[in-house]
Amino acid sequence: MFAMAFVAICAGYFMVILDTTAVNTALPSLRADLGASVADLQWVVDGYTLAFAALLLSGGALGDRLGAKRVFATGLGGFVAASAACGLAPSVASLQGVRVLQGVAAAILVPASLALVQASSDSSAGRARAVGAWGAVAGIAAASGPVIGGALSSALSWRVVFFVNVPIGLAALLWMRGVRDAPRHPARRLDLAGQVLGVVALAALTVALIEDLPEGLAVAALAAVAFVAVERRAAEPVLPLDLLRAPGFTGGTLIGLLMNLGFYGQLFVVNLLFQEQRGLSAIQAGLAILPEGICVSLGSLVSGRLTARAGGPRPTLVLGLSLAAAGLVGLAVLGADAPYPALVAPLAATGLGMSLTMPAATTAVVESAPSGRAGTAAGVINASRQVGGVIGVALLGGLTGPAFALAAVAFALALALTATIHASARTEACAD
């Protein structure tokens, strides 16, 4: 029963991550069927990620307040219903709308799934193994997404990419009977004002980038200023600003944002280029991106070991960010018209660098947080990564040639920020 319960938890998380990458290879098919523009496709991707990113922290608070098991089941049911609605969408506008609902369900589901995984064992070793398996699910889902999305959209229809979530989600709901609930915190409050301002700021920024509206930048800036003012006074802020005083926390959070900006921005672009510029089918494009996906899985497995052997996250961050930046420079120099064998190494380096960096950045953030705030810190780094994905698709999605170069710049900036992590670690060591 425990095994099935654990599978149920991981199945929900798998679907959420799968939908961040599988949809990309189905975009050209979707575009032809619904007559969508590039901006329309950006909203199909970003509508989901935006809602996911903006509500992730509040999703965690909701699970604490109402109970992780109940919230997870609600989010899972909502995700299944929204997935079915995506598959039935008659127009681009309706698809964009239900993708937002799908992102809301994902934001509710993911923090609760982690809480349930942590509650699944009474021993610290058992919890570590469970959380490790839960984290590996993300790497497998992200790696398999392009191939699954390409295969389904080529053989059947882009709609099946969404319909496939329905039987998986329904089975997970049935298997949830044996899931052990996590401890509740009924007194936990929701920071509604901060949450609304955060959504407005991120949505306005996304509109400004996709639709090329300068007014959106002004709205985003005002909302961000108001957000900081509200969070300073909130009893239980959605983003505790005192955490930002730790250089390691701030640096790691920004690294998470920048690496997802570069990675998901290039993933959106490379799918379109492979299919529309090189004339590959969706499944061929998914297989073409497979070197990147395989290396994402491999890097996810070894990143933690490298960090443990190095005695801290900085060496792993330097290695991962350097590899990803080099891979993206290679893609920028070669261009999408280069012979495919020449693109394999840059794609592999990008995927490996990304997956080495992700766990190390999370470790840097969690270790920099005060005692008892690890859960909040993990929520912040995950939210920052999703925000990076939103900005990456919005900023790079309308570009072709410069997209890979700009993605490389994002990883180079993240590499420069590792100095902050190092300086923070040295200061703390001297203080001890």
C-alpha cells in the first residue's frame, strides 16, 4: 500500500513537470491546427508557468493550513479536469485560459506533494531517500517530455499530450487511500495582499515582454514596489524579506531564476527551429533534443554526490553553469542550420549543466536559510525558478538567432553570482 501511495504522490508531480516540456514539441502542430501566432504559443506555455510560479508559495501555505493530503487531492483533481479541458479546447484563447487553470492546480499540488513525501517515513534516512526519489521524478519528466510530446502529437494529435494526464491522474487519485497526511498548521495565515501584488507584477512583466508593451513594465515596477511594502508589514508574508539579507540565499535564488530563464527560453526556441526551420516532425524534433534530455537525467543523479564530495554547492554550481553556458554559446555560433551531429555536444552540455546546477542552487538556498525555515526557502527557490521560466519564454520566444546567445548570457550572469555564494560561505566559516 505504501508503494502505491508513494507512486500516487510522484505521479502528480510527474504530470506537472512533464507539461512544462512536453507541450513544446507539440506547439507547431497546435499552431497549424488553431492558426496560432508565435505570441499565442508563448501564452500557451507561459499562461501555465505564470500561474504555477505566482501561486507556488501560497500553495504551500494552503497545504499547511488545510492539510497536505486534502490539498494535494484537490490540486490533482483540478489538474486532471484542466488537462481534459486543454485537450478539448476549440480555440487558442480557450486553450490559454484553461492552461492558466492547469497552472493554478499545479501550484496547489506540488508543495503538498513534497510535504506528503516528507511525512512518508519516520526516519531521516528514509525521508532523504523519499525526497531524492521525488526529485528524480522531475528530472525524468523534464527529460522525457519532448519525446513524449513529439510522439503523441506526431502519431495522434497535440490534444493527446493533454489527454494523457487524465488516466494517470485518475489512477493516482485512487491510489491515494494509503497516503499518510503531513502535520497541519491551522493557524497558518494566507498573505492575500502580497499574493495579489505578486501575480500582478509577474503578469504585467510577461505581457510587456510578449506583447511588446512598455506600459506593462511600468505596471510591473509599481506592483513590485507595492509588494515589497506590503511584505514588510505582513504578519506572515508570502515572501519573508528577512531571508534576502543572507547573500547565499539571495544569490542562490537569483541563480535559480537565471538558469531557468536560459534553459526554458532555449527549449521553446529550439523546438520551433527544429520543426519549422529544419522541417522535422514533432517526434523527430523530440528525438533531436534527446541528448539534452538524457543529460538532464544524468546530471540530476550525480549533482548531489558532487556537492557532498566538494563540501558545498559552489564547485558544482561553477561546473554546471560553465557547461550550460558553453553549450548555449555553441548553439549560438553553429545556428539551427548546422549539421545535426555538430549540435549534439552543445545540446548535451546545456542539459548536463542545467541539471548539475539545479540541485546545487537549491542546496545553497536551503543551507543559507535560518533554522526552521528550510521549507520556506525551498518554496522560494522553486518559485524563482518558475518565474525564470516565464521570463525566458516571454523574452526569448520571439527571437531566433539571438535567443541562444541571450540564454548563454543568463548562465554567465548566474556564474558570476556564485562569488556571492562563496563569499557568504567564507564569512559564515570565519564567524564560526
